[in-house]
Amino acid sequence: MSKVYFTDMRAKPGHNMLDKLLILIHRAGIEQIDFKDQFTAIKIHFGEPGNLSYIRANYAAKLVQFLLGKQAKPFLTDSNTLYKGCRANAIDHIKAAFENGFNPIAVPCPVIIGDGLKAIDYREIPIDLPYCKTAKIGSAIADADIIISMNHFKGHEQTGFGGALKNIGMGSGSRQGKLDMHSSSKPLIDAEICTGCGQCVKYCASEAVHLNDKKKAEINYEKCIGCGQCVAVCQYEAAQPVWDSSTDILNRKIAEYAFAVLKGKPNFHINFIIDVSPNCDCWGSNDAAIVPNIGIAASFDPVALDKASADMVTGSAANLNTALDVKAYGDLQNTDKFKILHPHTNWEEGLKHAEAIGLGSMKYELITV
């Protein structure tokens, strides 16, 4: 049975939430890791500009200061997105991170985008698991000696919720890795939307895209490697991923990618069960929190951590005036709120698969700090 350590949101002068975070990670045993001279990746989601529910940079700064005191070489990291947005390439991604407070003035360490400038810098890690034989992990994350995840625990429209496994697995994948997780098919071009601008042709590394006689982009699937670069550079959303209809498979693939990231490395994980929005921080806005702020949890076991966090949200009463219809359902205490919000998802599948492949345990002991 794995140990999950938890602290609530109660604070007082001389004992604020930043102090409580430091006490929490101490009690959870983070100092068992030898950080001296080790490249330490702090895997975090910087938040899409316009979204305000991401983890505060103050928490990251506190963790970085602790790591520097242990003579680590920490850096904040995330990989670029598959979809068009403000975090689809390293230039825009770093700008978004700085805008949201993750900059060297506020957090005394570098921001390094995991899969490089154009989301094509990755290491292919062999794992030979049921859904993924290899995992395409952003190079900066794959090359790190130690992985620490700081995870905003919230709802997610495709996986039910996003926590440690989602942040580590999906968040560390290169663009091609993200496409592999989301789909078993290669991208397509919507000819009705395509303007014939040629950007997808220009940036296709495998020369699989060309303009036809109608000045519309077409993909030669014999050459296409499924990297998703055309999806990233298309300014008109004509190049699109083909989404897999099975959210269960998506959750299992994410678990396998998380396995690849953590394979053979010291790792530690922190869930912030705060501002629990109904959807991912990838959106350029955030809806009202569905439950009151619960607290912060930490563990060496990301599976137990996510299960404990989900159980705490389930056990909590729901907030009024949110995406959850309290008037229709009641206060929803002891109810799976993520299943109500996203009824086509089944978040337990990801945890069960993660447990089955040896990533952690769904059985846990919750220790209050």
C-alpha cells in the first residue's frame, strides 16, 4: 500500500501555504533522493494564456529553492502541444510560461521546452507494453536524471481528469508522441478549409504533403510518418488529427508514456487539488471550480496519488454555480463528479492499466500533515 501525504488549505501568519508545501514534501520523503549535481526536470503545465486555474508560480519557486539548496540542477519543463495555440512551439511556449509567472525573476531556474523548437526533438524509449512498443518523449525530459511532477488536478474532457499520469505521460510526449496517444491514424487534410498556403508542404520533414492541381494540400500516406507537424503549422485548422474514439485506450497509452518517462529514474509527484476546473488548463479560459479547494498531496507513487486525489474530489460537496448542476443533482458529495462532467470518459481505466504495468498501486494510505 503506497503512502500519500496530504495537507489542507488552512493557513495562518507564519505558516502559509508555501511553508506547508515545504513541510509536506519533507514528510513525504523527497530528501531520500540524492539531488546533488543531477539534472532535475520539474514537469509542470504552464497554463494557456487566458486560463487562470494553473498552479501558481510561487509554488514552483518554493520547490526550486529547495532543490537548489540540495545542489540540484533544476529546470521547469513541458512539451509543445499537438493542437494550434499559444504553446505549439518553443518560442510561443516560453512566452506563455513567462506571461503566467514562470520566468527567471519569479522562479530561479531555466524554462526548457521538452521537445525543442518545433516539437520534433525527442528520444524514442523502448517499453514494449501492450499499446506502445516505444514512447517518443521530449529530449530534455528524457535526458533528465530526476523527474518531479507538479500537477494541477482538474477535470479533463478526454480522460475524465488530469493529474500526475496525464501531466507526465501526455505532457512529456513530443508532437508525434501525442499524436500516437490520441490516434491510431495519421492526420488528414480538410480540403474545404485548406487555402493552399503551402505551409504544411514547407514544414513536412518527410515530404509527404503536396499541393494538388486544385491548390489543396494532400498527404501521401506512404511517406507520412504521422509526426503531426502539418497540424501544428496549419493556420486554418485544415490539417487535423484523427481522434481515437476510445478514451479507455487513450488513458492506457498515457499510462504507458508515463511509464517511459519515469523508467529507471528517481521520481516524486505533487498534486494541487486547488481550483479544480471542469476542463484542462490547455483551454484559453477556465470555468468555475467544481469543488472547494481541497489541498496539496504528494507521493512517490503517481498512481496512488491520482487515486487519492480523485477520491477526495468524489468525497467533497460540489460548489454552486458551476458546470455541475447542483440544483438537479444535489450537493453531489460522494459522487464521481468527473463522470457527470464527461460521461463518455472512464478515468479508472488509466489507473488500472498503470497499476497493471507496474507504475504504482491504486491502494494507498492517506497521511495528513
